[in-house]
Amino acid sequence: MDLTEKDISKETIFKGKILNLEKHYVELPNKQISSREVVIHPGAVAVLPIDNEGNIYLVKQFRFPIKRVLIEIPAGKFDSAEENPLECGKRELEEEVGMKAKKWEYMGYIYTTPGFSNEKIHLYSATDLIDVGANPDEDEFVEILKVKANEIEQMIRNGQITDSKTICAFYMYKLSKNTED
């Protein structure tokens, strides 16, 4: 069965600084017409920074849409449609936790909420870190945490870490290293 929905037309409902909202009219596999509201996002990068002692650097940050402080890996959206994911990751790592990395490994990407958004986050691990001092954006307030890698899983289990990109990056890294830690 072909599950594809065919785009018939679209209208832009909202254009914002970070995202746009579109309404699409689609033809369903059964030939019926329906609508889809889609949040258009420029894409982002998230970085799992690991130092030579096995510590992972995380940030605590208030997330307004859910009115909570979350514990996350450093991440940020592309500044432009042409920005290279690795360059974006390097910028975010330095801005948020004040680190540069000598070694970068691309781990893949995730779609955060494909039911209503096209947001795609590229995931990297960054190792062999060098401290250069944090330089957050003027509207960005974060607290840096340094956590042993073996503590991350417990933080996920007990609900301290609920951020999906952080959980995905941690387990993608763990799977890539094929370890039990």
C-alpha cells in the first residue's frame, strides 16, 4: 500500500523569527482530501561533549514552552539554510559550554516531532575537549554541568533528563561504542 500523502496546496499562516507555520491540503492514500498544519523549522545540531576522563558536559536551561528547566546537551538551530551542521555544532559547543573539540563524530539525525514539524536535529559526539570559556548568546542563560557518563543513564531513568535529543544522542553514542557502560 502506498502511504504517501500528496501535497495539493499550502498557505503560510505565520512567519516567525525561529519558525513558520503552514497549512497544507493533501490527498490521502484513499483519495480523500485533508489538511495538515506543519511547523517549518530551519534544523538544528546537538552535541554530546565528552572529556578525556569520561565526563559529559550538559546544560541546565529554562524552556519557556514547557515552563521548566531541562538538563540537555548543548544544541542550537542553524543560523542560515546554508550553514554546515558541523560548523553549527562547533559554534554551539563553544557558546554554551566554552569548549572546542579536536575530534568530532557524526552520529546521525532525529526528527523531533514529525507529527507536526519538520525539525531535524543532527547529532554529534565531540571528544578531546579544550576549555576556551563559555560565550552564550545575550538571551541565553545556562548552567553548565559536568557529569560522569555512567551517571547519565540513571538521570534518564529517574526523570532528571527528559530531553529527547539528549537521550537519543547518549544512546546513539553508547550503541556506536557497543559498550555496556
